[in-house]
Amino acid sequence: MVSTEMELYQKNVLVVGLGKSGMAAARFLRSRGARVTASDASGSGSADAVAELEQMGCLLELGGHQMETFENQDLIIVSPGVPHTIGPLCRAREKRIPVIGEIELASRFIQEPIVAITGTNGKPRPRPWWVKCSRRREWMSLSAETSEGL
């Protein structure tokens, strides 16, 4: 399999949205040596999250998104709840700065085949079918959470 792993060391990476997945992305990026800026328009990040980001050495931008912050990045990671049409993201794309989601970021570092069943409610109809089918494949491993109750 061809590696699609990204080089993140010493790259300026912006994480937009500081919910659970944004925090996880920031942790992952710092573990790979990226210089992380975390931005959240609401400015309502929990005190624990803000403290953790500061302790990790992340820069913080809370209570709004500054165009200049978006324009000075090597990569931008967007959380699921952030609209992809906000002005700073559009400007970053115009400047040809890569803008990707957290799942795409993760996919660049996973070396195993990926199958995803997505949707707000977990797609209850195909999931049991997929779990049953995948149990027949030696290459597929499932977490206990995925196969729970089947």
C-alpha cells in the first residue's frame, strides 16, 4: 500500500472548531510536531480545554476567526460543525491552502483498508449487515463498540 502520510513537523496548522474532535485533532497534530493554532468562533471553549491547549503550546484564537490567521497556515483542519462557507475558509482556499476535515486527516495516517458507514444516526440498517459480512473476512477487525449488540 502506498503511504499517504503527511509531513506535519514544524508545519503551521490551524484547527477550526474546538469541540471533542477539534481537541483530538490538536492533540494529534502536536504529537506529530505541528505548530498548532486553535480557533473557535464561539469563544466558549471549556476552561479545561483552553488550559490543555495552552499547556501543549498551541496558540489560541477564541471569540471569532481572523482572516490573517487563516491566510498564514500550511494546512487547515475543519471540525464537522463548522460551515465550509465562512469567509476565512474561502479565502484560504483561494490562496491554495489545503483545507480538510478531521476524518481526512486521520485517513492520511491509517495504513489499513477503511470502510465507513456514515450518517447522523449511525445508519442502523447497513451496520448489522456490514458487521455480519466483515466477520467472514480475516483482514477486517472490529471494535467491541462496533459489534456491540449484534
